[in-house]
Amino acid sequence: MQNNRLIALDLFRGLTILMMIMVNSPNTYGTFSHAYWDGVTFADFVYPFFLVIVGVAIGLGFAPLPGGQQRSSAQIRQALPKIARRTVLLFALGLFVNLMYLKFSDVRMLGVLQRIAIVYGVCAMLTLYCQWRSLLAIALGILLGYWLLILWLPAPGLVAGQLERGANLVNWVDSAFLPGMLWRGSWDPEGLLSTLPAISSGLAGVLLARVIQASKGLDLHVLVSRLFVVGVLCCFAGWLWSLEFPLIKQIWSSSFVLLTSGMAAIVLATLLWYCDCAGYRALTRVPLIFGSNAIVAYVLHVALEKLLEVPLGAAAITAGGNAAGSLSVLGHYQAFALEAGFNQFCTVGLWMLLFVGLCYLPVYALYRANIFVRI
């Protein structure tokens, strides 16, 4: 521990935002690309990990009162404006980030930060009013209800239980209620209905925080063991459920929630052992710096990504000697990699390192200046 704070929690946040930057860099492939539809890759774990970390922060911030007491009306009134302010600011920031991708007239209403805002707001409210048993019941109830809704309720023109990409109840709800404001044209991977199980991902983090708090005063190895057991059980349950309800990130299937939440618990247990039990610090500095300004790092990486794709106006020459027209910084890099004979692994890997490095410099400058942006 450091100042009674588990370093592993900050490290997990930093590693998650670092992985998010890596998988969002252009032209990723293989395990660094999201699954086309069903199944999971390395990239598919990043976003749910972030939601779990949001939940852990909520759980630690709104610790249960001694003896299972309920919070007083005054305590709740004091907390509600802060929750509302943070929720609105995160949602508004998400809309701003979306404008970097689209024209104002085509703005995408939902998105990564918007979902984080909704999950934060709902989970914070539930944590204020509910004990851990109620939170567990709500999280499992959402997952089961979501599955049964898809299994039994047919969308117009579709059969009940249909789970094809773009042709299922979840995607139909997006096209029916948010026409013209969707990432995939007729549906959105951060859509309306799929935000419900995402709330369970946040509640999983709150429940992990309760495990941490219940282990206070015990040897940290006990906490590591508890988190590891919880993680393995959730992963097994998620795999078992996936036999009937496949692992699909883009509709945030219930099996996907259990599997990714379980993996988050295992990763957190591993980091706790590494940092807080064994006291190791190797390879932690960069992710800890990213985690110290996670929201800044996220917005910054989107802005840099779009900036590096803006045409520069100078004509580039391809390997065959033909003019390729106006290229961006990314385009010039790809032309250079082609000329140099790099294979796909080297081309993508080197760009990923350069992109992460560019994002790191301003975040590091903020860290050195002791500037930490909180919403």
C-alpha cells in the first residue's frame, strides 16, 4: 500500500486507458482488432475493463456505512448534485468527442463516453441506496432479463432470439429510436438497449470494491485469493452461458459481461499481488501516468488520431512511381513502410508505438506539473 491506497487500482486504470489507445490506433489487426461479431479478442476486453474500474471507484467512493446502516437524507442530498454534474459533463464530453469524427448534422448521439456517463450515473445512484446483496440481485436480474428479452421478443420482421449482425432486437431498437445518429448506419455498438447490461459491468466493479472493503485489515494475499476465485467463477459462468447466448461485444451480451468482469477481477488480483503484495514497480510508471489523467488521455488520443489523418496537401509517390495525391501523416507513414518493405506486423506495431508515445508526452507534462483533470 501507499498512503493506504492500493497502487494496483491506479495501475489497472492506467493499463486500461493505455490498451484503449493501442487498440484504437489505425489499421490494427488480429487480436488488437475487435471481433467482427461473435467471439472475443484482446481488444474486446478493454472497454468493459474500464466500466468495471468505474464501478470500483464508485464502490470505494461510496463505502457502506457501519452495521449496514442506510445513508441519511442529508448525505444523499449532498451526493446527488455531484453525481448529476459528473454524469452530464461526461455525456457532453462524449458528444464533443463524436464531433471529431462527424459533421454536426450527423452527430452520433451515443458513444463510449456517453455510455460511461450513463453507467456511472445509474451505478452511483444504486450504490447510494442499496446494499451489496441488492446490487448483486440487480446486476444478475439485468443480465437474465436482457437475455430473456432477446430470446422471447421478436423485432418487426425478425424472429425471436435472432442474433445476426445488424438483424436482431438490440440493433432494431437503435434504428427505431435513433435513426440517422448511429455509428454503423442502422445500429450502434454503444446503443440504447445494450447499455442495460453495460450497467451490470459497472455494478460488477462496485461489487469488487465491496470485496476489497470486506478484506480490509486482512493480509493482502487473502484479498488476492478472493478476487481470483471470484474472477474464475465469473469467467466459467460466462463461458457456460455463451453456449446459449454467444459472446458478442457489440450488443454487450450477458455472457460477455460475466466473462469480461471475471477477467477484470483476475487482472486486478494479479496487479494487487505484483504491486501491493510483492512490491514490484517495474513497467508501472507509464501506465500510472496515463491513469492519472485517464479522461484527458482518452480525449487526446481521439483528437490526435483525427489530426494524423488530415491530408497535408503534398502529393506522395507510391512504390510504382505514381502520384498518390494528398496524404496525411498516417498516409505518408504507410507509404514509407511500403517502400521500406515492412510487413503488416511491423507497420502496425511501429505506428502503435509512435501513436502511444505522442499521446504520452502531453499526459506526462500534466503529470510533471501536478495537474490532474477530474470530472
